[in-house]
Amino acid sequence: MKEADFDSEVAYQAATMTEEMQTHLAKEIRMFRQEQSTLDEQILELQTMLKDKQRTDLTEMEIQLDKLKQNYEQALDKWHASKEYFDKASELKMNIQTTAQKCVSYEKKLSVIADLHDVIRGQNSQKISFERFLQMEYLEQIIEAANHRLKNLSNGQFMLTRSSRQEARGKQSGLSIDVFDAYTGQTRDVKTLSGGEKFNASLCLALGMSDVIQSFQGSISIDTMFIDEGFGTLDEESLHKAIDTLVDLQKSGRLIGIISHVQELKDIFPAILEVSKNKEGSSHTKFVVK
């Protein structure tokens, strides 16, 4: 006991082990020695590998590592910002595409409206507005009604037609009137008619307009018509025919009033309002009923 460094029997008894404990302890000792042997081999291997190697300065590596971390964080922030910009750009692109599609649709509608506007205001190859197109239709009917009387007044020489020529300097076309001369077989501008011929044509147009208006508007009745001058330009035959036309109108129930200096007209009408001027520059009126 003394050689084993036990102080007393009690200490010896306390240190004694059972067989099982001894077996377990022996196993741990073997495992320890095996692990120690393995570590020795690893140490020897590492020593061989690290031979002639210099110890790396960790401080410098830590500095580089910090810089790399900063670069990484900056790059990550840029990546997040880029992703956010990409999302916004994608949304903006979609909005632009949607707006572009709407623009195409609106441009098509605008094109239709612009074309319609040009048609209405006469910006076309014919230089005819929509309003004038309707007026042309009415004018055709007025001319047709006027020609029934003008044929008789002109002894079959003249017939009015609507001119198809285009006006110059951007003026609206479609309401000009030409006259067909049966004696020459040619069509010419009504401006080439003589004074008496123009009067007859104007009278027929006025009567034709009256007929057309009453045919379209049944509630409108044109019972009174006044004619100012123009009879003095007629020859004797044309004057008689014009008078016959007015008399026929009067017989149909219309009241016809004429302002004229032609004595023959004064003799025909049963009621006259005479206007005479005196030397003082004033005028006097009186009714003359035959």
C-alpha cells in the first residue's frame, strides 16, 4: 500500500474497482491511445505539409475580408436597387404599351372624325361641304321646277342646269348655274345672259323655289310675292310672257306685287300704289284702283 502511495487502508479500499469498472477503464485507455496515435500521425503529416511554409499575416487578411464584406454589401444594395428599378421599369413599360394601344385606338377614331369633319367642311376633291351637298339637292329640284316656266318664257331656247365645274381659289363648288342654249347646242354660264334673259331666269328660279319649299313643307304657303324692277330689260314678247306667267300665278290665289316704271305693267294691274316726288324732295303716295 505504501509503495502504491496509499496513505491508509481506507484510501486503498476507496480506490479499488470492480472488474466491470476496470474493463470499462481499460477500454477508454485503448481508445485514448488510438486517438493519440491518430493525432500524432496528423501532426506529423501537417508538419510535413507546413515545412518551409511562412505563417500568413491574418491582420492583412482580416482587412481584405472587411473590404470584401463592404464590397459585397454595396453590390447587394445595388442589386436590390436594380431589382426595384427593374420592377418599376417593367410597370412603366406596361403602362407605355397600354397607352400606345389606346393612342392607336384614339388615332383611328380621330382619323374617322377628321375625315368626317373634312367632308362636312368641304375639304375634299370636289370642294363640296355636306351643307352645300344638301343645298345642291334642293337646287336641283328648284332648277327642275324653274325650267317648266323658263321653257315657255324663252320659247324653248333656255334650260337651266347645275354646273359641275369647280370654283377657283378654294371656293366652295356645286351651287353655280349654267344655261343650255338650244339654239347653239352649247352650255354656258348664266352670267352671259342678257338683262331680259337674266330676269326671266331669276323669276323662274324664284317661282321654282316657292314650289319646292311648299312641296317639302306642307304647312308653309307662300301666298304673296313682290318683284322689284327688271321688267324694263324685257323685249315686248318676253314682257307679255312674263305678265302671262304672273297673271296665272295670281289666278292660282297668290298675291303678286310689282315695283316697276313700265307703263304697260301699270295698265295691267287693277290696283296700284303710285309714288311721286315733288320739287321739295319729298314724295307722295296714293292708291289707284281701277
